[in-house]
Amino acid sequence: MSDNYDVIVIGGGPGGYVAAIRCAQLGLKTACVDKWINKEGAPALGGTCLNVGCIPSKALLESSEKYEEAGHHLDVHGINVAGVSMDLPKMIQRKDKIVSDLTGGIAQLFKANKIEWLQGHGKLLAENKVSVTAHDGTESVFAAKNVIIATGSNPINIPSAQLLDDRIVDNEGALNWETVPARLGVIGAGVIGLEMGSVWRRLGSEVVVLEAMDTFLGAVDQQVAKQAHKQFKQQGLDIKLGARLNNTVVGDNELTLEYSDKDGDQTVTVDRLIVAVGRRPNTDNIADESVGLAMDDRGRVNVNDYLETNIPGVYAIGDVVRGPMLAHKAEEEGVVTAERIAGQQSKMHYDAIPWVIYTNPEIAWAGKTEEQLKEEGVTYKSGTFSFAVNGRAKAMEQASGLVKVLADETTDRILGMHFVGPMASELVGQAVIAMESQNTTEDLARTVFAHPSLSECIHEAAFAADGRAIHGINRRR
């Protein structure tokens, strides 16, 4: 048996590497097991998020948005640009450089915090031991007082669209194309489908999105979702709701998607296809059967309110446990778990976790939707304010969308805040702070916001919740 540790973390993604760093900061002898191999064939930390998820997709979203702006939207500013062209391989190289810099930065943090990086597949054994199968097949066993399982999630594959070379791909494959497909199909109108569909539409693809659900973005406040759907349609994203893919016919040069909707059986022909129907917990072979690690019927590790499993000294965080599959949720769970192992009384707060879809317009929210409050029988009030009359948004030529505030009718405490429009991913942070601080709409109304700024719309939406918006038409009395 190899070295003994206070903590071994299985998984080096956002939850795992953050947990490892926080454990080390607290004076715990820590190791982190991770098996990721990057596109250059080298071991890398950061998991899905940094390597093939959040970070590279945002890099391409930023590049594609600048390309579209230069080609189609600068003339209104009096800036005339002729002959805009795209170097897609260079765009991909930039994305890869960002990924390399950030994953390399985590490795440096591990060194600085004296965390041992055990490269290979980690598996929980009895008595909190962990076996590590290295990339060359050799196996070592390590002992730990505590183990944190943070193995993340994998894309869901569907029988009707099996992955095929670079023609039928998941989110990872869609990040690496070096030519633009003329016709692109996307299965799933969720976060990944909309973001990757937006990237390739901006770069020149004709994009059709097939979504099996009848409701667009069902988890989003529907007033916000309808605004977003309208803008996506205006941009040229063809989103077909209630469209269930039955089969994909692979031709020599094209793919025929056979699907059913309310009008019966349909077909559409594309050149490439992105499958983005969700993700599943990566819990295959993470624990020996003799350990008896308890899981639910969806393959998630069962944990209590303190992220403890049924095995003393073994914790689980991130995408392998209940709750939203979000990198920042995993990171905070990693911090909480590390601090509890060190004897502190930390606890997660799940009521104000922000969600973001990095399309244009951006969609973001925290807390309850109006639909959830109605279903729960909560008496509430709401206030909305449009970016259309916000000076900063108009100056940015991004004056579509709105801010929505939901508050308890009796206590005035903020229950949810929703955004569709420019910089929603940044504005939602103010919503989270307000909710964590148990603020009311009156608190926001009495707060001074900079002018001109996008955040003034939060101010006005808070006023509007009591029918006293200054720059909008009040509908409450």
C-alpha cells in the first residue's frame, strides 16, 4: 500500500480540484485522482468544464459573436467594415490556448498547495481505500481518512442518433470542427444545444433544433423564455418544439433526421448533427461492489444535507449527486465538504444558485420562477422592467429583453430574479447577493445604482413590484 492521506478526492473537475485545494489550505494531506487526457494526449486537470465544456464553449461563443457583430451590426455605429472573413482554425486554436492556460493553472495551484496529482482512474474500495489504475494499466492502492467522490457527468447518447466521426457529435465534438457545416441539426434545445447552435449559426450554418418537449426552456420563467424564443427565431434559429427524433439515416454526404411532431412524421436533411439531450452522472465503476455505496434510480450517489454518503468518511459532490449539474454548484459543495472534514460547520445553500445560458440574448436566473410559485401556492408579487428604455442597453444596441423580480406578497422578501438580455450572466450575481442577504424589493428600491448602467433595470423592476417604476408603465396599483 502507498501513502496514507487525510483526504483523497476522486475527480479533478471544478468540484474535485476546488475541494482538494480547500482541503490543503486547511492543513489536510491531500491527493486528487483524475484520468482526463486532453486532445494533445496529455493528462489534464479541470474535467469536462475546463476541457470540453464551460470554458471552450464560452470562448467560441465570444469569437462567433464578434464575427457576427463585425459582419452585420457595426454599421449602425457608423463603422463600415468590408470584407470580413473568418479563420476558423485560428478561432479553434485560441479556444485551445485558453483551455491549456487554465488547466495548466490548476496544476500550478496543486503544486503550490502541495496536493499530489494521482493520474489514472480512481475507485473506492473498502475501509476508505482508493485504487488508482494508471494510464499504463498499473494499479496502486492508497489509504485515506476521508474520500470525496467528484467524478462529474457524461453526455447522454441516444439510439436514434449514434455518434459518428465528426458528423454526429456531442458537445465535445462540436467544439473542434474546422469547417462550417452548411446545414446543422441540433437535438435538444437546452443550455448546450442553444449555445452550440448559436455558435455555428453565427459562423454561417443554417441551424434547425429539434426539442422533444412542447415547452421551450421549461425550467425557465416562461415570460423570460418566450422573450428569448422570439429573439432566437428572429436570429434564424429554427427551433421545433414537440419534435421527437425517431431515426437518423446516414448518407454519403448528408444526414436525414426522421422525427415526429404534432403534424405527424417529418424529415429534415442536415450535413452534421449535435446531440445535446442532457448529461448523466459518471458513477460507472467508481466504487467496488463490496463497499455498498448507496445510489438512487438515476445513478446518483445518495448524500445527506452535508454531502455525506452512507459510508462514514466518504462524501460526494457535484454532478454525481442530486441538484443542478452546474460547475459553480460543484465548486461550492467542494468547499463545504472540505471545511466539514476539517471540523467546521459549513453548509450549502441551494435556494439561490444562479443559472446562465450564454446565448445572445443571455438568459439567467436565480430562485423561483413564477410557475413554481403558483404551483407551490405562494402569494407573490412581481415587477418587470425592459432593457428597451435603459440608456446603457440602447447605447450597446442590445435593448431587447427584461429583468423580472418576484417577491413574497406579505414579507416583500425576494424569491426569484430573472433576466433575458445583455450581460445577464453578470447581473444575476446581484440577484444571488440580494437573495442570500434576504433582501426585499424595498431594499433594492432604496439602493443607489450607477447611471447609466444595465443594473438600473434591477432597480426599476424592484420599484415595479410595488407599482412605482420611474421609467416604465406601472401595471400594479
